[in-house]
Amino acid sequence: MEKLEKQYDLVVHCPVLQKRAREQYGLDINRGPFGIDSRPALIVQKYAESQGKGAVFHQAIMQAYWQQARSIGDKAVLKEIAEQAGLSTEHFDEVLANPAFDAEVTADIDLAHEYGLTAVPALIFADRYLVVGAQPYDALKRVVEKVLEEE
């Protein structure tokens, strides 16, 4: 029941999110399906990082989900996005089953739980400041300026 309530809450507030993204960031949101298994995408992200293409893949996967409404839990979709990001997909099934990449994802999730993070987006600055939720540019800028002042 709790998951359904959270999903309902997201759908109810989606117009607010869409308006904020359009007005503050110039983005049109066309979100992908809710409740998918994103772990395979996280594993491919680790693979992309190991190949020096982490930023390119991250941008591609975010655009696919948040602007193109693609199901990033679908292996064929994920493989296509990886190819578009310039990753070799010759051994894609092996990448998805790679225990080292899986362990890195688990470590990231464990660290997030240690920080008390249970939702996204959540940004941690300088291991001291936590910013939760989609925030306007000015709010993020203030945090960065504060961190820079303290250095």
C-alpha cells in the first residue's frame, strides 16, 4: 500500500515537477515507467565509468528515462543506450552479470543508506551538506559557494 501511495503522490505532483523543470532548467519532462528495476542501468553505469565513458552514459540514460520515457530496466533499451554512448556491447550479458560491477553498485547503495538517503535526487557536497529533492539552480549555487568559502 505504501508504494502505491508514493506512486500516487508522484503522479499528483508531476505537473509541479514538469513546470519547475521547464521554467528553471529549460527541460521538458516525459518520465519513463514507474517501478522499474534500475539496477541493470546502475551496473552499466559502472561499466561505462571503467571505460572512461561514465559522464556520456549518465547523460544518455537520464535523457532516455526523463525526456524520452524509455524503460531503462529493459535490457534491449539499455543495450541501445550503451551503444549510443560509445560502449562496446559485444559482451553485454557478461557486463550485466559482472560481480565486480554488481559489488560497486551494492557499495554505493550501502553508502547511501549510511548517509540516510532513501530517495532521489539527493546531492552531498563536501561530505557535509545534503540537498534533497529537485532544487532550483540558485539553491545549488548557494551550497557550492558555501563549500568554496569554507575551503
